[in-house]
Amino acid sequence: MNPHHRTILYRAGRYVTQLLIHQLPKDRVFHNLHHTINVMQGALKIGKEEGLSEEDLEIVMLAAWFHDTGHIRTYTGHEQVSMEIARDWLEEEGYPPDRIQRVLRCIEVTTMPQRPEATIENVMCDADLYHLSFNTYDHYQEMLREEWRRELGIEVNDDDWNKQNAAFLSSHEYFTEYGKAVLECRKSI
């Protein structure tokens, strides 16, 4: 990676880390810094496996850093707020406008249901759901369940939660070749 590439990613990571540490509501037990770092690592791994160019890898990794920052202001519709936060920061950094648009699009496609159209968008969507392939998936789902209870007032009994998760896992498909070949078979269905 060239020095500028590393520098913008380092500064973005530092900015987002500070933002989430200091401004994220305490009830975000799933959508937090830990999740953001998982997504960032997923974007790097999947992006490299998909053969992204250095520029595309930088764009998807920037999107990964910023994709859930909107949670500092809202739960529902956080993607739009995340896009505003990313745009403001990237403009202040003097990041090229055409690349900013691509970063914002990668954030936008994480909205459920995911509808990516370009390769880097596929990478971003798969990175956002990278945790589905972790052997700790069940624990992440419990964190999400608790977050929904606290934030949205959604109470789900164990049977219904297990049915919803099984339905989601069996209907979900990764978009990238790496996701289909490697991550899919790791999902705990």
C-alpha cells in the first residue's frame, strides 16, 4: 500500500474510533466499534481475495470505517447519517469528489435488503455480514437481540429468535466469489 493510502485509512480509523468511543449510545451492544473493526477487517480480506485495485480497496475500507457512524445520532436510517458523516470528513480531508461518491455508495448498499451493483459494493455488503461466518455467530446474534430490545423495544422469545435467525441465514447469500466459496460454508445453519 502506498503511504497516502495508509495515511487516509489510518486517519479515518482514528477519527471513527474516537467518534464511536465518545458519542455512541451505550445501548449499541452490537453496532459498535467491535463490529466496525470486524467489518473493516472483512473488507480488507474479501477485497484482497476479490483482487480489488489499491484505489478500490481504499474506498471499500473507508466505507467500512464509516458505515455505522450514523448510530451516534439515530438507529433507523443510520446509513444516511453515516453517509453525511463520511462526506463531511472526507471533504475536509480533501479526498477526491468522485471517490467520495463511491465511498458513500458503498455505505448506502449496506441498507437492508442489500442491493449491491458493483464489485466493491459486493465486497462491502459481504464485509458487513462477515460475522455470519464466525464460529462466534451465536454470540453476535445475542448482542443484536439485546440491542433490538433496548433500542427498538423488540422482545423476541428464544423459539421465535431461533426461527428468525435460521430463516435469515438460509435466505442470505454472499455476493462475492470469496463469500460464496469460503464464507458461505462457514455459516452455522
